[in-house]
Amino acid sequence: MRNINEHTITAAVLDRMAQCEDPRLKEIMSALVRHMHDFAREVKLTEAEWAAGIEFLTATGQKCSDKRQEFILLSDTLGLSMLTVALNHAKSAQATEATVFGPFHVPGAPKLPLGGDISGGAKGEPLFVNTTVRGRDGEPVADAEVDVWEADAEGFYDVQRASLDHPQGRAVFRTDAEGRLWFRGVMPVAYPIPTDGPVGVMLRATKRHPWRPAHVHFMIKAPGYETLITHVFRDGDEYLDSDAVFGVRNSLIGDFVSHRDGIAPDGSVQAKPFHTLKFDFVLEPEAAG
Ligand code: BEZ
Ligand code: FE
């Protein structure tokens, strides 16, 4: 096809993919081309704007490393991550809601026994977490693998601290026979997502703040159940209604209790303030097929 113009180009590109044998790939690529072309036509994209977009995406890729995922951050801040979660996890009323994965999970975190301390020496007031993992009918989920990660009291994940040579604020546990999981960490605080890259440029240009309300991340895997990726948020946080990545759900606001001092749930004597959190997770059964 020759002499393509702004009206005929979309059909020409779609036609070029006509032989694609993977129906899902064809569907996704076709929709992407149609929406991208409609977008360019709608905003009457200039060549300078096209070049700025390419430069932005190039810088986003260049900011990625084994410790930094700027593309996930971009997807999160544009609401695409939460939209994808919402599309894929329309759960039953009983099951715990999912939320964004975020860029700070690290596979292979230390495996700790129940009651272990995930902080690895991270700064923060002690937090004693007590949870259960159950199925929709209330059955305890024994031996579920529970990955936990959180930022320290200064709002940084371990992977954001270049000088750190060991994991902090992350661990993997297994629930006991009654589906229980308990561990020690640090009280989470609100923190800004990283703004020293292209995503920060985008947030400033669009007059958006980068803050996330305080939370602890959980990823729970067990045979026969859907994997649950979620957070538990701290009640009263000033950013619950304006999370930079749109991840807050009412049902995920946890019962954090602050104590001035006293005996912690693990029996230790705490002379300084500490906190406790109770939260029960409910897993959705794995979809058939
Ligand atoms: C996080 O909660 O770790 C996170 C999620 C999305 C973007 C940045 C951070
Ligand atoms: Fe986080």
C-alpha cells in the first residue's frame, strides 16, 4: 500500500498483522495500534511531542536496573497497574482484595521461622504482626508461602540503599497448621515513591505529589488458591485518599495499635513505644481450568 495518510494508516498497519497466528497477540497488538493511532489523531501529536515521548520512554528504560524498575513505577503512577489488578481480581465478597505489586519486591528474600524479625536492623519502632490465612469457607491454609516486604522508618526499601549489603524489611514465611503467621518488623510510615527519574519529572510536570500511605506488602501463595498480592495500610494516614499509585482499598486498612511500652506479643519487654497489627487474609480458590 502506498500514499498512506492519517486516515488510512491504521487499517494498513492492522492489515500487515493479518497473518499473525497467535489470536491473543493479534488482539492485543491490533487494539494497541488502534488506540495509539486514535490518541495521536485526538491530540494532533506534533513531531516534537513524538520525539519528547520517545526520549521519555528511553530515559525510563535507562533508569531500570536489577534494583530499580522505572517502567513498573510509570505503570503504577498512570493507574495501569491498579487497572490491571482490578480487571483480574474481581473477587468474591469474602476474599481479601488485591492491590499493586510495586517495584520493590525482591525474589529470594530470607526464609524466616514464625516469629522472626524481618527488619534486618532497619530503623523503626517495633511492629508485631499477627495474621491468619484462610480460605473462603474459613478453612485454615497451612504451609502457605508468605512473602512480606516493607520500607524502613525513613521510607526507604533496602534496595534503595546502595551501601546496604544485606536484606532489610523483607522475608518469606510459612503459615503453621492453623494458617497462622506472626512476625516482627518496623512500623511503616508514608513515603514518596522515587522521583529522581523520569517518573518524577512526569509527576512534577503534572503537579502531582509522590506519596504513598504507610503499608506492609504481602504476597501469599498456596496450592489450590489464587496468589494474593496485597498490602495492609495504616489507618489515619494522610495519604489514604491520594495514594500516588491508586492502590488503597478500605478493606485493606489494618488494625494497627500503638503501645507506649509493655509486654509485646512475643513476650519481650518493650521499654519504648511499639505497635501491633492483627489482620486476617482470605484466599480465593484457584479458578477451575
Ligand atoms: C510500593 O508500595 O512499594 C510501591 C508501589 C508502587 C510504586 C512505588 C512503590
Ligand atoms: Fe511499598
